[in-house]
Amino acid sequence: MRLITRHVALGCLSRGAALAGIAAALGALVGLVEEGNRAAFAAAGSPWSAALSRIPEVVFFASPLITVLAVLWAARDLVPASVEEGLGGAGVPGRRIDAGLAVATVFLGAVAALLGGWLAPLAQRSAAPDPAAAWARSGGAPEWAAAGWTWVRTPEGVARVQIEGSRVRVTRALAWGPRGPVESPAPAALPSRVLPSVDDVTVLSLPPAFLTLPELFGASTARERFGHLAAPVHAEISLRAGIVLLLAPASLVGLACRRVRRASRRWSFVAAFVLAAMLGLQASHVWATRGELPVLVVVLVPLLLGSLVAAAAWRLRTSVD
């Protein structure tokens, strides 16, 4: 890597780390406020561990904004217009600057994928080790989660199962009869091949936000097999993929804005990207979780909106200068 490219890439990464630190501080503050408002706070012990568990999640969701600001900050700080003109006169092409920013964006994307796919859900789960606490942190615990059991579909009807030690025990079974559901006199006699495994019950009992990426794919299969709604899991997978993919138009917006001299115009493009892409991502995720929109909308609509803002920034950069 050429010296100027390495210099710009490292400068962009250092500024991205600084912005991530600000997001982490805000995440810890939000976590403290949430834990302080919970009725179970007094019994939970120290609020700090629960508050710190929010940091990877907040940094991950803010990663598109961190990327566009880091690219713009590094470009305007390390290579201002006068320096870029001097480099151009010395025969250094501007694409080397863009290459350094692109390399930094790829690295930021890898970090965001690691945060969203593994670190954020694991941190959340460390603060809520049981399903009831996990659902409570996600906005409300279903009745079955608080009681430690769940319903699953079987070929004959439905069964209520719970984990006991290293096995799954059936506590109640209903079969579909001609006059409606009929109670099974011996629910424990159900064959094990029609019952979920311990791992299946675990992923069925946790909210999707608390599952790592491999566990989400396992939860999707388990939900479809045992009669649970799979839309929330598919929407969660699409949400995490959409956030990582948004880093591409975010970097394009930053690269275009570094060529815009007027500060008000630059920040207008940044604000348009945040409003169009990031809010669009959250809105489409809510509707997809409820099963009212296809999950592909969660990825495609924000990516399209962000790309439109990036295209407008590149198209208008020359007229703005």
C-alpha cells in the first residue's frame, strides 16, 4: 500500500474509533437509564454490567453514521482542498486518497459484522442469562417465557415442553380430534424424533436480538419446523445485514462530501443519508417483524435510499463547488 493511502486509511480508522467511543459512552448512558427505570433493578445487582452490555449494540447500529463521519472527517482533516491541490500538482492522483478511505471502510464493515453477528447478542445475553429476563429487556416477556416452557407443533397436535437438565421433557400434549383438541393421557410417551432438542428449545425461548448469527439461522429452521412464527428471526437477520451493507453508500456519501466546499451542503447530505437510510431501515424492520412486509424490504429499501443520497451527492458535488 502506498504511503499516502496507508496514512489516509489509518487516519480514517483512528477517527472512526473516536466516534465509536462517543457512541459507546452514549450506549452506556442509555443502559444506565434503562436499568435504573426497571422494577427488577434492585434484585439484579450492579447496574454497570447491564449498562455496558448495551455498548456493542449501540455502536453496531450507529456504524453507518460512524462510517460517513469518519470518512468525511479524515478527508477534510488529513487532505484539505489546498493539500489535495498540491498533491495533484506533484503528480499524486486523488484516487489514492479514495483508496485509503475505501480500505478503512472495508475494515469498519468487518468490525460492524463482528459486532452485530456475535458480540452484541452475546453481551446482551450476559446481562440476561434466562429467557424471562431476556424478553423483559426486549420489551416484554410472554407468559410462557416467564414460566420456563414453550409450545411446539407435533404431527398429532401441539406439546408443551421445557428443559430439565440435559433433556427436553413434555409436560402436556394436545392432539387434534374431530371435536377439537384432545388432552393426551401420557404426554411423556411422545417419540423423541418429533420433539425439539435442547438447542432448539433454547433458540425458541430467546428473543431474536439475543441470538448470534449462526443461532439465528438455527432458530429460523427450528421455528419453521415446530410451528413458531419465523418472521421475527428473518427480520432480525435482514436488519443486521442491512446495517452492514449501508456502510457502502455511507462511504460513498463521505467521499462525495469531501469534494463539497460548503459545510452546510455537506451536512445536508449527511443528514439526508441518516434520515433516508437509517430511519428507513428501522421502520421497515418493525413492519417485517410483524409479518406485514417481505424481509427483503429491510435490506433493499434502506440500501436503495442510501444509494440515492450518495448518487445525488456525487451528481451535485461539482455544481456545489
